[in-house]
Amino acid sequence: MARRSRRKFSAEFKAKVVIEALKERSTIEQLARKYELHPTQINTWKKEAVSNMSAVFQTNKTDERINDEKQTEKLYAQIGQLKVENDWLKKKLL
């Protein structure tokens, strides 16, 4: 008997299956038949998604904060550069 290689599922596929499972429009068994998966696998993905749901919102805040800090540093550097150039021009005019 030949060994089958393990199937690897993309994050998009897992998300699609979990969203359908969370909607509860069809049973887990129906979804398992539709996507050719074992019902336990769907339940595992569903539990994992629900337990990590809060991380989705936390990372957005962290990413925004990091982007804001980078933007602020960039603007302060630009202000400093303009101040130096302005002072140099004032000295040249006198």
C-alpha cells in the first residue's frame, strides 16, 4: 500500500472553512464532505481561530502605533533638517 503524502492547506482555505463553520448554515459533517476533510480537523481549526480571535485586533493597534512612531520620527528629522538649513541661510544673509 502506497503512502499518501500529507496535504497542506493554505491559511486562506482554513479561514474559508472556519468562517463557514462559524456561520452554522451547514453542519460540520456537511462541510467535511464538501471540502473532503475530517470533521475533527474542522473543529480543531475552529477552536484555534476562536481562541486567537483577539490577536487579530491587537496586532492592528500595534502595527498602527509602530507606523505612527516611524512617521513621527521621520517628520521630526525633517523639521530638524529644515531648521538647520534655515539657520544657515540666516547667517549667510547677515
